[in-house]
Amino acid sequence: MKALLLIDIQNGFCPGGNLPVPEGDQVVQVANKLIDSGKYDLIVASQDWHPAGHGSFASAHSGKKPFEMGTLSGKPQMMWPDHCVQNTEDARLHPGLHIDAVDFIQQKGQNPAVDSYSAFRDNDQAALTGLAAYLRGKSVTELDLCGLATDYCVKFSAIDAVEMLPGVTVRFIEDASRGIDPAGVKAAIEEMRVRGVAAIDSRDALA
Ligand code: VGL
Ligand code: ZN
């Protein structure tokens, strides 16, 4: 079984959103091509889904500004602008995305005391989301992933996929993804490569 995992293609990470990734909206048409290609047996999307006042928000810490480092539950934590709050427009998957074709949506980031970049588990690796079990249950052997943001949620999800789904081939689709910081994107692609995640283009995925 071959699966496509679309990471956090949400209004909040697109221009006009609360934590916009440069050109974030440009992944939508590439993602739709992949979705509609017939190459995938299973399409899964993740959705950053924070309660108001989440501990990753700078606004939840006195004296902290967005994009500064802070701490959350005693661990270093990037302070983000308020984003993807549950049941808000910001948290909605991008309206241009072909969501009718999505088989399963994995929400994450609900625990206010810990962030969850990965679609598979919280950053402290304690609580699992259930996505690994879902994909195992579907006998997935190949997993292509893409979306937003390359240097955060895409990277962490890719690394966890390799670790938590032994035997599954994991690939990162570069032109269907965008990142927050160019240096971070470069480092993320290298980190994924070292862990066995090849970077490919949608052209390769569709071939
Ligand atoms: C993300 C920062 C905070 C992401 C989510 O989807 O990459 N980044 N929350
Ligand atoms: Zn978040």
C-alpha cells in the first residue's frame, strides 16, 4: 500500500494566516496533482489543532515575543504566534485542497503543555497521535510526504515515520513543500537524507 501524507496544509501556514510560510499556498496545486494522480492507495492529512492559549504561543508567556526561544514544561520551545486554534478559519485545511479525496485527518498539538511538530507523536515523544498505528493497520509500505513547514512539521514527521514504521520507504516531495527559514530547510533536507528519507520532486512521484 502506497500512502501520501499531507502535512499541515492549513490557512494558518499560508500567506494571510497567523504563521505564514513563504509561498505556503503554492503547495496546494502540486498536492492536488499528487492526490488526483491515482498513484496513491491512501491519502492522509495532518492538521495542527491547538487549544486557545497553547503553551507554544508567545502570548501564553509574559514578556515573550513570537520567534524567540522560550521554555515549555521545562524544555526549550520556539515561541510561535497564536496559530491554528481549534475550530477557527486559521486551522482549516486550505480551501483549495482536494480534501474530499483525503481518507483520514490526523489532528495534533491539542495538549497545551507540549508542542507536536510530528504528525506521529508529541515533541517529548511520550504521547502518540495514533497515525503510526493507523498506517500499520492499512499495511502501508511506501509513504510520500510533503506540505508545511519543511523545517518543522514535515521534517519531524518524516523522521518519526522512519523510526516508527520500520520497513516503510519514506520519501519527501520537495516541490510540494515549503519552509519557514531557508537555512532551516537546507538543514532539514540533509537531516532527512541522513535518516533515509530521499528528497524527490512531484515529477518523480508521478512517474
Ligand atoms: C508548525 C510551527 C508550529 C508546522 C506547526 O506545521 O510546521 N510549525 N506549529
Ligand atoms: Zn503549531
